[in-house]
Amino acid sequence: MRVDVVVLTRNSERVLRKCLASVYRNVPVNRLIIVDGHSTDATLEVVKEFQETYGNVVLIQDIGTRGAARQRGIREVKTDWFMFVDSDVVLCDKWFTKAEELMADDVGAIWGIEIWSAIKDMKILKLFEKVTMKIFEKKGGTHDLLVRREAVEDICIPSHLHTYEDSYIKSWICKKGYKVVPAYEPYCIHYRPEDVWTIKKSVFLIASDTKFAIRHLQLLLSFAFYAVIVLHQKVSRNVKAKYQSQRI
């Protein structure tokens, strides 16, 4: 089995090379479908490198929302199963082989859990994984999502959705009568941008997630835990920087 892989990009050069290398290493790629939001950095140069190496890259330019971009990607898919992969994640070894074990006639999608690259403490990681699973049950996710094309071939993602389009996709698949299966194996490592670990950006992201959580009150504690992780990382970085400066 070979699958099309859809990656949305917009000024994504930071992790893109590592991301695409992990895709080709761990997924039987039929075509790599890049939906780019008119990047102005080196994103398209990275994409060109993979086209020169593999010769199966399809580039689409779309200046719209993430919802509109995902819709464009779905329309381009030709394989029975396809993947969404975020441009700032790295897939685990044998990602597709592990996902194949979860395929069944009633499964419409398989999601590998995302693990934040900055989390090093194993106790925090175990809690993080449990909380992330709870959030996925309500919100969905497209970090590394394997999708049955039949389950979404008639989907019409609202073009105004720039966030929570993943929730719309998950809900659509379930309404079609399929299961969406979250898994600890396979998984992906999520290299969140550096500005996420600033207080200003953290507050913005937490507030954004809270808007969704208000409609799903059981998620409030989960998002609060994410906030604690962000603040913990911020404090840890400050302590480490201070310690290093004192040694110099």
C-alpha cells in the first residue's frame, strides 16, 4: 500500500527538512502534496530538494485558511488512504507499519499522539500523554493523521476555519460511521516554535484553547495542565540560563 501525504506549509523552513525526511523514511509515499501559503522564507527551496530527490512532489499554492488548505489537499488525494502531517513534526520510526496494525473496516482515521520535543521529564511526559489523549477525544488533531479517503471524500470544510478544522474533520469522519483511533504507537515529536515558550505567546495560545474548552468543560483542566507545562518550561529555561551565566 502506498499513500498520498498532505503537508500544509507557510514559512515552515524551521523543521520542514527533518519533517519530510521522516515522512519518506517511515511512510510509503505515493505523492507528497504540499499546500503552501505563499511562503517567503526557504520553504519552497526545501520542497524543491525533495522533488529533485524523489520526483513525486505536488505543489499547490493557497493563501486561504488552514481549513481551505486542508480541503485543497483532500481534493488532490488519489490513494485509498492518505496522511496529514504537520510541517513541524517528526514521525517516529516505522510510523506507517505501526499504524497498519490499527486499520480495520470500521476505522476512518488513525492519529499518532504528539509529544512536545521540549518535555524531557518522564513523569511529566506520562501525564502529558494522558491529558493529550483526552483532548484528542474532543478536539481531534492532524499532527500525524492517517485517513481513509472514502470517509472524507465528500467533506466540505468551512473556509473560515483557521483553527479547529481538525475538530471538524474528526467529527465528520465519526458522523460517517467510522471510528477515529488515537494511538500511543505510532507517534510524532512536535517541535513547537521558540516563541511558544514566552509568557505572551503562552497566554495567547491558552486563551485560544480556552474558547474551545468553554464548550467542553471537561477540557478546562486539560488545557490548564498545558499551561502549567508551558510555564514550567519557561522557568526551567530561565534557571538554566542564569546558571550558565554564573559559570562564565
